[in-house]
Amino acid sequence: MPNDDLVKRLEGRLQDDFSRNLLRGAIAALDQENVATRAQHFSVSMRDLSDHMLKQLAPDDDAIKSCSWYEPHPKLEGPTRRQRAYFASRGGLTDQFLKCGLKVDPKEFHTEIGPAFNELNKRTHLKPDTVISDPAELENLANETISALLEIFEVTEDVHREVISRIEGHLYDEAVKAFIDETIDSLDLIAGHYETGGILYDEMRVLSIDGDIIRYEITGSVDVTLHYGSGLDAAMIEENFPFVCTTAATIAEPLQLLSNQTETKVDTSSWHGEPEDDDASCP
């Protein structure tokens, strides 16, 4: 039987009953001592599990095919398992942007993840000289296979986090421009004229990276000067409001935010005051 800790780590990643049944079936196959080909049955089930998990991680075949780095496999229809892992880590971002814009080398990801896929494939083709019956060898096979599958997902997630972190680090200047250029309806409702001042950004995060679009959410607060009246009756009030800005850019220019995809919502509820509690006066 494989290592319990490895099995639990993999179980923690499974999203549906089909995945869990595949894993249970693969492990159960190892206990069938009267079946000479149990190693192959285990490995084929684990390969099917990896296919299913990767399709959950990157399900959109058309989006993957639209990526500049995608190359059709001569013997397969649609994306390979490796290409799904690539897409999950970087979406459609080009090698040029990763290397020059983010200083991330995509070849390093390929180098890290390649052996893990090779390990998954190693025992799935039945041959007379690949039959394993020794319990220690079976246990070793199981541990190596599960470790390889975990490695694929952990490396994919690590690269994805690194790509996102570096993109978010480049967003500040573009975010300031996007906010200043945006007409903010919620401020129009409380003042005939206003000016935005200092902008404090709490978080700039990537919502998604697809084959052609990358989407962002930016949160923070903005100093606002509200103007009322005119002449001797003119009044000016300084306020600070939190905001959420959603925006997007093309994969070709990931840091050039699209004005037609940018929407900023400023929370002015504090200006109107908290609603009274109708039950406050009840005995």
C-alpha cells in the first residue's frame, strides 16, 4: 500500500466523487495478489485520474489552442496534459512577456514538470518484462506515481503564484491612471463637482488569466474633495471613501489596462450615514 501521507495529500486535491473513486480503485488494484498485471491497472487508473484533474484545472480546449505557445500534438486531438498544466500556470501569456516583462523563464517550468509526467507514463504500457509482483516494488511504484502527480500540481501552482505576484508588482502606475481616467457614478450622485486626491491601494490582484484576456481587481481608498454651490454659497468637504476597481488587459499587452473594461465603484455609504435600527426604541 502507498504511503498514507501521500494518499491524504492527494485526496485533499480531489474535487469530485469520480476522482475519489479512481484513486480508491487504483489503490485497491494493488491488493489483488492473484492479478499479475495489477501494477499496470494501478498506473492506468492514476493516469486517468491525472487527465481528469488537469481537465478540471484547465477545461477550455479552445482557450488553450488560442495561446501563442500552443502546438498541436501530431497524434492527439486537443491539448495534451502538459499543455493543460502550462495553461493553468500562465494562461496565454507569451514567452516574451514572461522572460522580459516578469523575468520568469518558462523553460524552468518545463524542466521541473517534465519528469513528473514521464513518471506517470512509465508503467501504463503492458509488456512481459514490466510485470511487478514484489510487494516492496509495488509500494515504491505507488509512492513514486502519487508523488509525481502531486509534483505536477504543486509546481503548476507555484509557477502560477509567481507569475501573478510579479504581474501585481507592475500594476501600480497603470492602476493610478485607470482610476483617474474613470468617471465614478457614485461620486456624481453626492456632489455636482468633485476632485480625487490621494489614492491608497490596499490590494492589486489577478482574478484570472485566460487565453486572450487577463482580469484584475484593485481595492483601496481615495481622498475626495466634494464641491457644492457657487459664489458665496460655495462649500467644500474633504472625504475618504473605499473603492473597488475591476479592469482587464489583453494577453498581448498584459499591463495596458483597457478603459472599456474598467469599472470603479466607490463605497459612499458612510456619507449617507448608517440606517437607523427600527427596533432600537422597542422595550
